Amino acid sequence: LDREFQALGTRRWTSQELREFQADSLDKAGNRPCLLSIRGGMNVYFPDLSSCCPSDLGEANDCSYVQAVATSLFILGALRPLPDVDIFVSPVNQDREHTPVPVFTRHRPKEPRGNYVLLPMEWQLSPGQARKQTIAAQRRGEKLPWTSRKKALIWRGTNSNCFMS
């Protein structure tokens, strides 16, 4: 996270700036980051998810990420109390629009990175999300015995959330 926060410098945003960004976001279609408020060390509050995850955007606007981040923050706060803070979390799969305040996200462009801060993917944050991904693969694998499979390894993708040095 140090590398992610470094781009933001020492800048701090006021509650007023956050409220203005939230009000402006609600007037736009598409990217509507959800405001998460942490209070009392571990309590995570967020608005009605339909305000930042409208169903008319389909799968591109999946609130499972916002819920996974909120659950992770609750668990972290139970282990070590967190400060009272408000953060924005993006529910969309691709963040490209300029934002005047930091927005935590699972994907952002390498450049220009803007005020986006990368966090782990939801399947890395939530056991339920990880299980949804692995159970489908397990079920398919059960239908084909090992003796009937080709001797091959197929790699798809990259190391998730890793920085190459």
C-alpha cells in the first residue's frame, strides 16, 4: 500500500470535498464510487448500495467488491481499531475517469493513475468470493477423471496485484 499511497503525497481531503464529490457522482451515469464510513474503530457504514451500484449498468458495476472491502475493514478493525475515516470504493471493473479525491479500486490504468488506490481483488478479500470461483472449477474437474486429461499446463493471466521490479 505504501507504493499506492505515495502517488497521493501528503494531500488531505476535507469532509466537504468528499461530500461534494459524492453529490457530483450521483448525478453522473457510470462510475459511482460508494462512500464507506468507518466509525468507532470497526463499524463500517455505507449507503443504500443502489445509489452507487445501479442495476442498469449490469455486471460492469458489481457491488460484491464494495461489500468485500467493507467486510475486510470490519475484520481488520476488530483486530486493531481503525481511525474514523471516510473512503470511496469503486464498484466498477475499469476505472479511467479523473476523480478529485482518492478512490479505492480493484483495477486502474497504469498511467495516468489519477487518485486511484489499488486494493486486492474481492476473491482475495472474501472467502465467499473465493469459494464462488473455485467451486465451479471443482465441479467441472469432477466430471473428467485424471486418466482422461491431457498432460498440459495452461497459464491464463498474470500474478494478481503484483508489481514487477
